[in-house]
Amino acid sequence: MLGNRSFRLGVHIVTGIILCALIGCRVGPGGKTPVTFGAVLSLTGDVSSWGDDSSKGIELALDSANRASNKYAYRVVFEDSKGNSAQAVASLKKVLSVDKAVAVIGDNISGPTIAMIPTLDAARVPMISPSASSPKLSGMSKYFFRVYPSDSAEGAFMAGVASTQFHLRSVAILFINNDFGAGLRGVFTTTFTSQGGTIPITLGYNEDETDFRPYLARVKAVHPEGVYLAGYYQDGGSILKQARELGLAARFLGSTTHEDPRLLKIAGDSAEGFIYPFSTGYDAASSDAAVTKFRQAFTAKFKKDPGLVTALGYDCANLLIAAVEAVGPDSAGIRTFLASTRAYDGATGRMSFDANGDVRKTVRLKAVRNGQFVFTDQPQPVEAK
Amino acid sequence: MGAILGAAVVSGSIYALISLGFALAFRISGVFNLAHGILLVAAGYANYGLGTLLGIPPWLSIPASILLVSLIGFAIEGGGIPLAKRAGLKPVDIMVLSWLMLVVLQDVLIIIFSSTSIYMGSANVVPGWALLGARITPLQLFTVSASLAAGLGFFLMARFSVSGREITAVGDNPLLASICGVNVKRVVGLNAAAAALLTAGAGVLFSYQDRLDPTLGMRFSIVAIVATLAGIRLGPAGAVLGAFAFGLLESLVLYLVDPGLRDTAVYFCLLVVVLVTYRRRLLPETG
Amino acid sequence: MLDFLSYLTQIAVGSALMALALSVYVDGIGYTVFHLLGVSGVSAYSYALLTVACGWSVPLALSIGILLGVVCGWLCSECVRTLRGDGLALATFGIGVGTFEALRFVRITGGVFGLAGVPQLGVAAPVPILATGAVVLLVGIGATALWRRSLGGAIVRCVQQDEWGALSIGARVEGHQRLTGAFAGALAGASGIYAAAATGFIEPRDFRPTNLLVPLAATILACGRTPLGVVGGLFAIVLFFQAVRFIGQDPTTAGPVSEILVAVVVGMVLVLIRLRRRPKFDG
């Protein structure tokens, strides 16, 4: 059989095909080196809008990079964590073991992100999150970075605003039962009580809760001067509206995650006077070059205005792209590049990562006035560290 | 206490409509159709899709969505379940099939609407009227009235009308009913249509009062089962009373115990009513 | 390839054990039940708490976890021993969800935040993961096969066929209900512990009864055949989900589309199987 000419020809053909396939795998389109990023995001579930928005920002960044780069062909493999920690870990393992991602973007929320850290450490692959904000993540791993400030910044800021600016002496807290809500609750409580305030009641609600009247009835019973909402725009909007229905007269304070046009759609007039911090740094009205470039590119591709979560996803992807362009598609090199990032100008402002992988941004105060989200304070100079 | 009673009445009214629909279908089929709750959710989403996404005015989108979802419900209750029974499938197998149907319909909604929860009501607070120490809006009052009227109507129909007796006859023994001259297919069909219409109507009303999510279907199915079994001695109209009783229990748990125990209350009630009301038929005593 | 296989093993072995537990009920005594995920949650949390919070060794915590699964399975079977058919299915559904809600509510379990740092069973490398998964699976398959071939297994199949007839020949139905519950509880407990150890993280949402779709589908697709058939069906479904994901490239629709296809196929198979069987007692 070995002497058969047809058989030998067939072996050569098959070998050639296999070799071509292998070569084809190593070299991307146009002879560029393929680089794969993984993106484990909450694409479905209770915070699917965040996953969807950040994925658009990531896609936009990769499109631009693929047009501009001569050396690398970037691709991202999206996996859906469903806002679920176990699913996030499984998705992370898949992008690391099957797709061989050199770096990962994710998750949008803190619970799944915290769950992924041990796997990240074991694999020695860097991960950058667009919006996970739990204080627990600070310094949890040298492979973890985030472009969204820790809750400790905005939680402490709002506690200070409540006590020194609005002179509130008692503030009830309604928080969503996840790492994000629990983190904010913890920081707010510690700071507010250290400044002489009291927290008469703290109530956690589940992520799928839609009827907040039983919670608000309990809050109303303790007559707080203020109510601090540590949740997202969907539950925040429902809470504001239902609080007005119940006649709860208190000043409502919230978190950065409440800034979304859909909050106004849900709450309507009930949102008037709602105060919240703005800590992500994305200012749609800014004329900075990076912000303008992002906004124009997004509008041209998606035919609508971008939101802050999209900008955060965009910055995550661009940071990884900048790292690869500088040091190549090597996970260790990317990690070192990110750790040494100083004064990077992104769509969400100027960023630097500290030793804990956290980003420092100025927190400003915003409010809902006449159906619009407006700044109530003067912008502070951005710190570049 | 007023807030508790008000909440009980308002939530009980939605539960009553869906439970009445479930009870009507259950009276004839004897099957726990777990896909029943997803019809309520689908009606809300259909109204959202037609009204908000396609821009069709409410006077058209509301009846269209009710009709569309009623057709799906009719296909399941009036077509699928009787066919499965005639083919010899046991009630537990049909229940498993209905669960699979719920999964399919839920996933279809997730694909079409991307897991977004919807709310069709007005953003502005409607002052409403004071009732039992709580405030009730015109829409909520309409829902309560509709559920009570439907319950009373079906109770009177079941007791005093020919149609009601036909439903009872077909539910007890379709073969004997057929021998006695009852058009079983017509009764099954009309009953299924009524059940589906009630549920779809409840879905549209709910979407104007509270946020709706594709994953709520199972919870509504379980509430309907609990209410139906609780009021089983009074027939389908008993489901209305069972629903209001469940609404009261749920409100007591939410307002007096812990608001996070809503689902716990639902499933605990399920376990209790099944254990209390279910009878083992044709099996020997084992001591 | 090894990485991919070890990843598949980690996501599939836990579900395979759950499918075996379900098959003990469905193919054995003939009951459809939905409480087994709750039982697996109790075992998984006990394993996690004993190792993470109390610092116990993995083998000891594993044994205690499985023992708790046995006890919970037995207790659940006691609660519902007078029920049959759809009533039994509903009651066990209530038990399953009640357990999930209790896990979510109780602070010691970490509540909705869950518990991190759950130790792995063995070394966290592809080959050891494959080996551990294979061993666990073989033990589960072997135990289930032994059960089916035993006298107890034969008696429960008699009960499934004809409960009156089984009683008339002296079968102790209640005793066999308890044994079935205990054995299925052990398998379910092992399933929960393996899944928790594989991800290193555990939260109440992992144990909702609605997560039984895939194990139930595998049990139905096996059509009452050997435990190997059940496990094979489970792996086929898992591979199918992965294949849909690769083909579709969109993770948001791949999951729901896979679920729809699995639900449709399983529904059709269930109808076909039931139509082929002889008419049985109505319970």
C-alpha cells in the first residue's frame, strides 16, 4: 500500500492542507498576527443593558484598531456571564482554555468579577473591568484592573454630601442585594455615622424585585430625612415613583449607576431633585480630543449617542490594544503595561492605575432638574498620578 | 394595616384573573399547565412590542396583543392538552411538557426583547383614591372590579346556567357528557378560549401597573395553581377567592415579616396546598 | 484539546451526576421529582462551609456533604410519600424552591453573595481535572448500575409498573420510596459538591429547580436505558450547547436558542416514549 502512488499523493495533499491550515491559523488577515481578547460580560440577565452597552464600546475600539494597526489583527470573543458568578467562571475558563485569550474584559458587576479572580490568578492573565466597583476588588489580584472607581470613593463622597451639604441627620438605605449594593451600603454607613449621622433602617432587595412598596412602607415608618439608594436605574426609577405614590417625603440620594435616560422614563416627575455622584469621568459634552473621537465614531457606527457604560467598555478595549501595540500579545507584558499606566487619556477622562489596580477619578455631584441630568458643582482639576 | 390590605387587594386582583383562567382550564383538563403564567407575560410583551416598538396606538395594540396571545393559549389548552390526553399521556407527563413549553416561550421572549424588563404605565404618579388607608389608582380599581365581576360571573354561570353545567359535566366525565348530548369539543374550545382571554387580559393590565420580566411566568403559574387548589371546593370561582387570600398572605409576609420572602411565600404555599388538597386516587392504604 | 476537555468535564460531570440522581427516580420507581437540586445545594453548601469556614479536610467535608444529601433525600421522600404523579412533582418543586430560598436568606451561607474559595477536588490542572471527573463519573455510573441490578432496583421497577401488584407480592413500597430518596439524595449531593468544587464558588442561584432542565432532558433522552446512556445523553446536550455557541457566535441568543431546541427535542422524545409504553396505573 505504501508503494501506491495515489496513496502517497493523497498523503502529500492532506499534509499540505494541514500545513496551510496551521500557517493560516498563525497569520491573520493581511499577514497580521491574530490577537484574541476575551470579554465576559452580563449580556443577559438583570444588568443586560450594561453588558450590551459595554460590548458596543469594545467592538468600536477593535474596529478602529484593526483599521489602524499594521501588525495585529484583534478579535474579541464575547461570553455571557448572565450576571451569575458560576457562569462567569465557566465563561472565563472557556475563553482562557479554548480561545486562548491574552487578556480579558469583564465583568460588568462585582459578584461575578470577584468569583473570576482565583481563575485569573491561576492562569496569570490580566483582566480589566468596565464597571465592577466593589471595594473588595481593590488589591484583590495583581492581574485585575478597572476603569470604574471603587465604591469607596463615591460612597464616602455621598455620605459627605448628605451630612455637610444637605445637613441630613438620618438617612435610610435601600440597597440591591449584590456586591455592588452591599459595598456602597458599607462605605456610606461607615462614613455617614463617623460624621455624626444615623442610619435608622437598612433594607436589601433582590435583583429581580419590582415592587418596592413594602420596603418603602418600612422606610416611611422611621421618618428619615434622606434615603440613599445603592442600586441601578431600573430599581431606582421604580423606587422613586413608588415613594412618591406613598407620599414619602425625604431627600433621595443615589449612585452613578442611576444616570440613564430610562430612569427618567420610569420615574418621570418623581425623579426631580434626585441627587447622585458622577464618578466615571465620561462627560458627553466634553470637547477633549479622546471624547470627541469616541463620540463621533460611535454615532457614525450605531446612529445614536453613546452612554457612559459604552465609553467605559471602549476605554477597557483601548487600554488592552495600547498594551499589545507596546509590548506584544503577551499576558505578562500586558499586565505590566497596565500597572504602569499613567495619565492615559480615554473617553472617560484621564486615568492612572494605582497599586491596587484601581483608577482615580474626580467625583462630582449631579442632580435631576427639569427632566435632565445636570452638574450641580464646578469641575475640579483632574489629578494625573 | 391599610397599606397591607390595599396591596393585598391590588395584587390579589391580578392573581385572581390569571387564577380564574387557570382554574377554568384545569376544571376540564385536570392538568397543571405550567405554561399558563408565561401567557400573562407574553401578553404584556406583545402589547409593548406592538405599542412601543411598532408605534401602534393602544386602542389597537391592546386588543391585538390579547387576541394574539389568546390564540397561543387556545392552541395549548384547547388543542395541545386534549390531544395529549387522548393519546394516553399521563397528567405528570403533560405537566413536564407544559414546563418545556414555558421554557420555549420564555426564551422566545428573551430573544425578541433581549431580557429587558418592561413597564407600560405612566411615569407620572397618578394620585388615585384613598381606600382602606391605602391609595388605589383608577386602573387598579378597574382590575379589582374586573376580577370580582369575572369571579362572580363564573360562579353564577357554573351554578345556574346550562353552559356552566356542561363545563362541570365535561370536567367530571367527558365520555358520559358526550353520551348525554353535550358537544364536548365546543365546550373544551370555548372554555380554553375564555381561560386564555382572561390570562392575556391580566397580562396587559399588569404591564401597566408593574414591571414585567420574561422570567416571571413560572411564578404566576405557581400562584395560579395555589389559588386554584385553595379554592377547589368552589370550582373556578373559588380560584378568585383563593387568589385574594393568597394576595393577603403575601402582603402580610412582605409588610410584616420580610419583603425579600415573596418567592418563599409562593412556593411554601404551593407545598402546603398540594399536601393538603391532593388526594391519592386508586392506591391502597399502606399504613 | 486537553484544556477544552477539562473545561467540558468541569461543566458536565456535576450535571451528569444530577441526571443519574433523577434517573434513579424516573427510571426506577417512576416518579417525576424536582427537589434534587435543593438537596444538592444543602450538600454543596455544607462542603463549602466545612472547608472554607471551619477548615475541615476535603475528604471529611465531602463525606459529611454526601451524608447530608442522603438524609435530605430521605426526609424529602418522607414528606411526599403519599403523593403521586403531578401532585408529587408540584410538591417536590415547592420543596426545591423552598430550599433555594432558605439558602438565599440565611446569613451563614453568605446569602445572595455566595461563598468563594471552595477547594477543588484534586489538582487544578487539565489532566488531574479529567482524571478526577472520570473517576467521579465512573463511581456514579457504577453505583447507579449496581442499584438497578439489585433486588431493590427490581422491586422499584415493579412498583413503577404496577403498585398494586407489587404490594400484593409483599413489596414494601414506603421502604423503597425511602431508599430511592436516600440514594438519589447521595447522587444529588455528590453532584452539588462536584459543581461547587469545579468553579470554586457557590451561590444559591445555582440550585434553582429550573436548572433541572438539562439533567431531566438527559434522563428522558436516555429512554430508560443504562446509566451510561443517561451520562452520554448529558454530554451530548452539553456539546450541543457548545456547538450552537460556536456556530452562532452570539452568546446572547446561543443560550436561549439551545434551550429551545433541547426543550423541543426532549418534548418530542417524551411523547414518543410514553406513547410506546403500555397503559399504566393513574396515580
